[in-house]
Amino acid sequence: MAAAARCPGDHRGGGASPTTTAAAAAAAHSEQPEPRNLPPLSRPTEVALASLRLVASPILNKLLTDASTHLGVDMASELRELETSIMPQSELLIEAADKGNHRAKLDKWIRELKEALYNAEDLLDEHEYNILKRKTKNGGEDPDPEHASSIGSILKKPMRVGSSSLSNLRPKNIKLVRQLKELKAILAKARGFREMLGLPAGTSAEGCCTGHTEMVVVTPATSTPPPKVFGRDADRDCIVDLLTQHKTSAEASRFVVAIVGPGGMGKSTLAQYVYNDKRIQEHFDVTMWVCISRKLDVDRHTREIIESAAKRECPRVGNLDVLQYNLTEILQKKEKVLLVSDDIWFDKSQDVEKWDLLLAPILCSHKGATKVLVTSRSKTLPPALFSEDVIDLENMKDTEFQALFKHHAFSGATIQDVQLRGRLEELAEKIAERLGRSPLAAKVVGSHLKRTMNIEDWKGALALKIDNLSEPRRALLWSYQKLDPCLQRCFLYCSLFPKGYKYGIEELVHLWVAEGFVDGRDMNKTMEDTGMDYFKEMVSGSFFQPFSEGYYYIMHDLLHDLAESLSREDCFRLEDGKVKEIPCTVRHLSVHVESIIQHKLSVCNLQHLRTLICIDPLVDVGSNLFGQVVLNLKKLRVLYLSFYNTRKLPESIGQLKHLRYLNIKQTLISELPKSLCDLYHLELLYLRPKSRLPDKLCNLCKLRHLQMYSDGLELSRIPDIGRLTLLQRIDSFHVLKQKGHELRQLRNMNEIGGYLSLRNLENVIGKDEALESKLYQKSRLEGLTLEWNDANNMNPENCLHVEILEGLVPPPQLEHLSIRGYKSTTYPSWLLEGSQLENLESFALYNCSALERLPSNTKLFRRCRELSLKNLPNMKELSFLPAGLTTLSIRRCPPLLFVTNDELEYHDHSEHITRTEQLVAQFALVGVMGPFLDALSSDHSSMKQLAALMDSDISKNLQTIERALEREDEVVMTKDVIKAWMRCHEQRMRLIYARRIGLPLVPPSGLSDLSLKSCTITDTALSICLGGLASLRCLSLSKIMSLTTLPSEEVLKKLTKLDCLIIDACLFL
């Protein structure tokens, strides 16, 4: 049966305004029986209040920011009063309304206010859209600079919203002013409520608090406490023994161990404790984790098991047979397998065959060696997971529970006042006694109290009383109510996702930003940074907890229940097997069904819907069906799609004027319509790789994120990308000699952060164009690569590269710099003494054919940790190495000859030849650096010229090798070529030892990673190099023909931390 979206009391065709009708519907909906198992105090008014907070502050900020000039003094004042006084007093309003029997009136007012705010924002949004549209058609110029961003631009002259005359308005904006008038009337009722309830005007919630509040400045804990488990060591050891002990053939079928207990008891924590135990990791060949959470979905959970086993993302396919085959392939070579199935819910009405289907690939060939650990609130398990080994979790001992609570309440906090610490310790013991020994309640309440160390807050927690482990929800609700309203909104929004969902931080933060939940008033931070702070704060408060694998987070079931119950008027999940009426008040909808066709009507009726998220792929969405849905949901701000049976986005997408977020990366869509470029409010766009971008994508002037999960070439193809001034990331920008692709496009893109690679710099005309890019203003850049195409044949003696590089001045805070294909012999001034570029952590030079040494600026490298040199045929010396260096890589730098003075004295100098350095470099290039021969700066610019200086035998050998290189016959060498190569190598070694001065390689003692390839270091020089590297963890030696023996045992014994040694193609070792 399809879900319905009919609103009780919504009589179609009546004369009521949309606001009144929706509010009445919401009120009627709230009078329906509440869902079972709701948290305590989650009554209709608390739900309405949570719903109002979900929307109020973001819209109030928008109204006061964008419309303050022309709202009228009285209305602007009322809006500010609502934000600063009435909203903080909301709990007091409810309490007073309860006592005076005015609860129904307050409920109605809250819902009317919410609907009026929604409608006002929608109309303001449309107005701003029209401004952006006119600006785009005007070539990016502001059509009305004075009032383009304010509501005043819709009026011929400023007027008070309360005015009864509408004659001076443009016809299409009458609706907006009427809506503002309605909002004004609703706001006016707030004063009447306070007078009726006896609350003084202008009193905030803080002002109504009684008693002395003692605050102390402490070091707040901003991250999750260190992993620590209390009171479960015996249970852990018991489970580990059951999972790892050898079983007889008669016992082999007993492969399941179950952890059973009430919600919030710590079942998942204990399972993670076992899962990460060293004995488990050593015993099993592969370990997997899957969270079931109420509803079994064979396809989705099979995919999650594959991802856990393979430790990588599983490509989404719509065929279960393919998924099961892939899982079988992964496991067939594994002898011992462990699956942890967390949070199983099962009753006899469920299809037991689905469980058999899920477990079939895991158990088919490993029954004797496969173990399954399950957690569940019930001892009733699917027949396939029948277990005689059941761990029934018992209450923690008082001392253990006290230790758990104090850990979360005090961990990471520094309290200098000894007396205060003592008072808090006493309060902590009393609070812990009232939490019913619920580990989840201890974690959440303790984490909240830790953030303030406010004596009154701690005393307030004493009001909590949990009689048994079935009632930890009261403590969770208390902690939720203590959250800042902006965090409350973000928490409630998470109810859109199913239980057990693995939340990706970036994805969730981007959704919050798109919904308008993140306060963007801090000009020193991006909204994404602020949203990340929100997330960290909730992790610190234990509303999220890290998942056992990867970079994901999960939410406890009871917290998810709380979010779902409080947000039920605004957020809804449409799920198979849980079909019920969709409230018409819903603004945010997630879809978790196989077929959308049977729900099409109910979804299309949600005309005020702002969010549509597809959790898993839909099997029956074609472009026609999707187009029909879009036409009915014109207020969408977030659209997250997942289906695979259409490759074209419908043209109707351009009608979603309010859209902020569009994610089609989990579809097969690669053809994007021109109308996509009409979504002027769009801020976040996620596409499949290789999608064909429309030409006018630069019209999306508010775009903040454009991700295609590719090498960035597609983004470089966007003409006039410089108009996307809010874009926060461009992985690479290819400079072309075409209009709209010049380097100057970057001029105003000062929000770019992360890593930026500028390619094809040979197409830059000179220093002036380079300066136009204004790289130095891009303060959010962390890493920068400046790259010329290897194929460009610029003459080093007459090279513009240094002029271009002179104009590409990076921002002073840059941490990572790489220069590639540079052909000048000198460095730009910003890399020399006096440079402000002093925050570099890594520096790389690749294919820079004319450079002979590193920049002489020692301040440049004072924080440098990584140095990489590759394909530098003229790099002759390393005069110094940064003192803090931890990673050094030298590859294909032939003139760098690391040899000690002792070795030079030992060898005969009779064969010393003029220009020794250049000759040795030439020989090193033989067979490994053919493409770079012409780049040498010496007079001997070709193999034939070099051969003319040598004796006849060597000349013939060089010519033999050169001919082999020309035939690209390097892999299968003839006997003559091998002999010629050997003769050249012998001559080169004699030249090495003919040097007058040695050049040892002595890295700093803190070096942890050393890689040498196709360069020259002698046996003794390597021993000296390694002798002082007690911190070395990885050593790689490749194609080093000067080595004949490894360092002595005495030297190698000093490398106590070495855990990776690679020796490759060192033919004379």
C-alpha cells in the first residue's frame, strides 16, 4: 500500500490561506496518537518547539540581513525580539502555558509562526533568484547595485510593511508584501502571550535563571575521549575465547556468539572492544562489521560486508547475484572469517529466508572456521543465527559506573581550582547515582557537563532520575535541550537517515550548509568550517561516535529515536515495510524503497518539500517519472538522487529555483541539460566523472563546491570559470590559449582552498598575465603545483619561465609547493632570501632541467618536512638539508655524486679528466634518461659530441647504446649493448673517484623515509648516511649502480625502527 500525504483538516478548495491551512493541518496531525516508545517529555508542544527551532534562526537571520532596510522599524524589532528573547524563553512559555491551560493556543501560534517564516523565506528566495537572473543576463554586472540584495529593490520607494496601500508595488511582488504583513501579525501575538502568561517583556531564558552560577575557565575537551571501556574486560575475554577456541566436529555448527541487553547498555561498545582486540585480529584472516539496525536489506548489507572485508568502497550494482559472487571471491581464499552483525532486530513475522540469503556466501565454505558475533536487544534471533553462547549483559558495578561517568565528565579538562574540582567530584557521584547505571546516559550527560564545568548546570543534572535501564531517554532529552539551537537543528536533521547509517563528515556538513542550518556570519570562517565545528562539538558531546573502520561516524539507536520523535513534523523517512501516512507538514524527505512508482502521488503532493534524498538506488526511475516529480516539488533545496536506468537529467531541473544542493554521483547521468545553468541559487553540485558540462555553467555564481571525482580536466573546460568566485576547490586548472581559459580567470577566485595544480604554464604570455592570477590573495590554499608541459622546447638561455614564475607569487601561509617542467636556471625572488614563504612543509622539484642547486634561503625550509627531487639532470649539489626533514626522495639526479673524501684518497687519480662532473652525468643518463639528454647545460649536449672526447673504444660503446635507445630497445638488449653498457659504467666509476672533493649525504637524524633512485652514492657514503638515522622507517634503493655492498651489521643495527626495506635493480650489489 502506498504512503499517503493527505493532511487532516485540509479541505481542498477552501478559502484559507496556505499558512493557515498548513498550520491547521499540523495541529490536527499533532493530535493523532503519538508513536510508541517516544522519549519522555516528547509531547506535541515539545515537537512543535523543536520544529520551530529547526527553521526559525536561519530564516530570521536571512530576513534581518536581506530585508532589514525595508521591513519597517517595528517589524524588524519584533523579529529581533523573537530571536533574542522569545525563542530563549520558549521553555518558560510552555511551562506557564501548562499552568494556565493555554497550551493549545501556544501550539497553534508556534505552528502558524513556523509556516509564515517558511513562506516569507520562499518569497525572498524567489526575489533574490530574479536579481541573480537579471545580473547574469547583464553579463555579470549588477542591474541595481544600490538595492540588488535587499527587498527594497522590489519597491519603487521604501515603505512600511504595515502600510495598507499596495499601489506603489510591482504586481508580481504583492504576494511578498502580503506575506510579510501576515508574519508581522503573527509576531504581534508573542507580546500578548507573554502578558497573558505573566512573563516580563525582554526577559531572556538566562535572565530568568535563579541562584548563583559559578563559572570557571577550563581547557575544554573538543574531541572524543581516548577509547576506554569500563567493567567489560571479563565479558571481552569470554567472547574472545568463544570465538577463537578450537571446536570439535560435533561443536563446529555452534559458530554464533550473541551479546544481548537493553538499549544503551553498551552492547556495540563491547562488540567493538572484542573486534579490535589483538587476539581477534591475529586469529582471523578477515574481519567484517555490518550494522543491521531494525530492518534487514540484503542488497545494502551485502554491499557493506564487502566494503568491510575489502577495506574499500564497493561499486553499486543492482544485482544481488553479482554482489554475492564478489563476496564469495573475497572470502574463498580466507581460512578464518569473523562477521560482527551489530544491532539485530528480529521477530517471527520477518522473512527468515532473507537472513539465509545474506549469510549464504559467508557460511557456504567456511562453516567450521567462520564465526559470527551478533548484538541484539532480544534473545530472539533468526534461525540462521541460532546461538547457545549468549552473553547477557548485566548492570555495571557502582564503582565501575562511577569511573565511566567521571571519565566522560572530566577527561581532557584541566581544572586549576582544587576546591571547585572537589565540588564537581561530589556532584558527579550524585549525578551518576541517578542515571540508572545506563552507560549511554553516562556518556552523553558526562560529555555535556564536561564542556562548561558550570556548577548550576551540574546541579540541574540532579533533576534527572532514571529508574531502570529502559529509561535512558530522559537523560538524552536533557542533553539535547542543553545543545545550542544551531546544533539542535543539525541533530534533528540526522533522523532522515536510517538507523545504523554511516555518516560521512563532509557529506553531512555540506547538507547542513545547503539547508541553511549553518551560521555564516563569521567572516573569518567558511560555512563549511563552521559546520565542521558543529560536528566536532556533537562528537565531543557523544551524539556521534566514530565507526570502527574508516572515517565514518554512527549515532546510537536511542539518540536516533530521540531525533526522529522530535522532528516528526518536518523530517520523514519513506521505507519499505514501514508504509504510513506522510504528514503534509514534512519539509525534508528521505526515500529508502525499491520502487518509487507506487509512492509517486504521495511524494508529489508534498508541494512544500525542501529536501529529497534517495538513500539507496531506486529501480524504476526513468527520466519521465523524475521529470514529473520535479515539476511538482518546485521548492526543493536539496536533491540527492540514486538510480541507474537513465543517463540524462531532464530539462525540467531548471525550474527548481530554490535548489542549493544537487547530487547525482550515484546515478548513470552524464548528459546535463542547458537548463542546469539556470539554477542560480545552486551551491553544491556533485556529478559523475566524465559528465558533459553545459557551456554556461559559469552562470552558477553561488556555486561553492563542484565535484566530479576525476583529474580535474573537466573543470578546466568550463569557459569563464573565473565568474564562480565562491568556488572552494579546483584540483587543477589548465591554461589554454583560448578566450575564457586564461590564467587571469583565477583573479577573483579567492575562496579556493586545498590543493591547486596550475598546468600548461607555457601558454602564459609573461609576468603580467601571471600577476593577474593574484595567487598571493588565495589565503585558503594549502598546496600549489606549478607545471610546464614537458614537451615545450623553451631554450633555457632565453627562457620566460623565470618571469612567469616571478608573477605566480603564492600566499604566505602555503604549506606544500611543487614546481614541474621549469627550464630557467634561476629561482624567482619569492623563493630567495627575504621571502615571506616560511610555512612550507614540503617542497618538490620535478623535471627542472636547468636548476643546479636548491634555493639558498634557509628560512624557506625551516619548517620543511618533505623534500623530493626528481629528473634534475643538472642538480650538482645539496649544500644543506632542512633540519626538520623527515622524508627525502632523490630520483634521477645524475650529477649528485655522494662519495667520501676517504674514498677519493684511496683511489688512483691518474685518470682524472677535465669536466669530470659533466661526463659522469652523461654516463648516468645512459639507458635511463634518454628524453633528457638534450637538456644538459654543458657543452656536450649530445651523445655524439661526448663520444668525440673519449677514446675510440668508449666512443663505439656510446654509439652502440645510443642506437639501442633510438630503437627503444632498452628492455631486450643484445650482447653487444650489454657489453657496451658495462664498459661505460666502468669508465663512469673511474670518473667518480677522480673528483677532487667528496660530497657525503648526511640527512638530519629525524629522517624517517629515504628513497634514492638512479643516482650515485658509494658504499662508504651510504654507510655514513644511514649511521645517524635512528628514526628511519623506510629505505628504498633503486637502480643505483655505484653500490657494491650493503652497510655493515654495526650500521644496520642502529636502524631499530626500520620496517620497510626496498632494494631494486642495484645490479652490482
